[in-house]
Amino acid sequence: MKKINLKDYDDKFIDIYNSIEEIFPKSVLNQAFICKFFSNEYIVRFNEDIHYLFLILDGRAKIYIVHENGKRALIQFLKKGDFIGELSLIEVEKNLKDVVAINDCTCLVIPLDSAKKYLLDDKLFLYNLSRYLGDKLLKRTAHYTAMQDYELKNRLAKYILQIEYNGYFQEKHTETAEYVGVSYRHLLYTLSQFRDDGLLEKRGKQYFIVNKKKLAELSLKTN
């Protein structure tokens, strides 16, 4: 993790929801800073207290729920404009989740104590947060509905495009199978089909996306 002073940072990432000032009052921004998390680095750990509210300015991350038996399940992807720690801010989440950067991920970071002090009485922020949480709920509902209504090839194409980094897909097969709701064997069969159809190419333990346009066409059928 690399920490950067907000005043010293290139403000090209600060234009989120038109301007960041529309989300946060100056009293909060005065205490904020920028953090850059590297690929596969943890932003939040499920077994550690959370002390900050994060807003992703650039990059992507993924959220895992950790079960009592120690197994992890991938439940959502995050991108520019997404919050991390918003449920802790409003004190409705007791059990934290793992949040891991997919690629280099830049975040606006606000101390949670300051966020609670200034943001929970800010009507504009609470309005934006309620809209954000509603949209987040709809996206999760759409994902689980798609697992029932669409073929695996469509769901898998969407997943690969969400998780790829520099044109490569390299996630664990067991994790991928669980997220798209199929057996390990069915997943391997579909990946083999993608290779035969010229969509993917196996390179070592990774898959390189050969035909991103065709993969995108398949993924659009789940939207």
C-alpha cells in the first residue's frame, strides 16, 4: 500500500459523480488521503477491524465473504465510484468481508471516526449513499437471477471480462465455478469450448483473451 497526500495527487481521478465535493464536505476531505493498493493486495481483511471508509478512484477490486469453516466465496466486483466500508459506516455490518485489489487500485481514504462524525448528519451524502446502496442491491439481485436464467457461456463470458487484467484471465477454477454456479467439470468443458471457438488461448496457467469482441457479445446477453 502506498499513501499519497490528497493535495499532491493528480486530480484526474477526483472527478467522480461530477466532482468529489458533491459527495463529501470539506471538513471530511481535509482529513482524507489517497492510497494505492497493488494487484492482489488486501484492502480490507475480514478478521481485522476497519478504520477507514474507501472510495475507489481507479482500478477494480473483489469482495469475498468468509464462512465459519474458513472457506471464501466471491460475491461482488467493485470498480471506480464504489465504496468500501459503507456498511460499517452506518453500523449494519458486524462481520467484515475480504476486499482484494484485482489490479492496481487507487482509493480515497477517510478515517471512519471522521466519516461518522461529519457524514451521518450530511443529508446530501446520505441521499447519495442510499442511491448507491439501492443500486448495489439491484446488481447483486441481477447476478443471482442471471445464474438461473442464462446459459453458462453467457455468465462465464461476463465474469472473464470483469476479472481480466491486461487481457489475461487467471482466476482459480474452483472459485470461478462457485461464482458462476456450476460444477468444476462443466466449467472446464466450457473453457475448452471457448478455446475451440477462438475466444481464449491457454498460456501456461492463464488464459489470454483472443477475441474480446465476441466475448463481449456473449456477456451482453446477461444484461
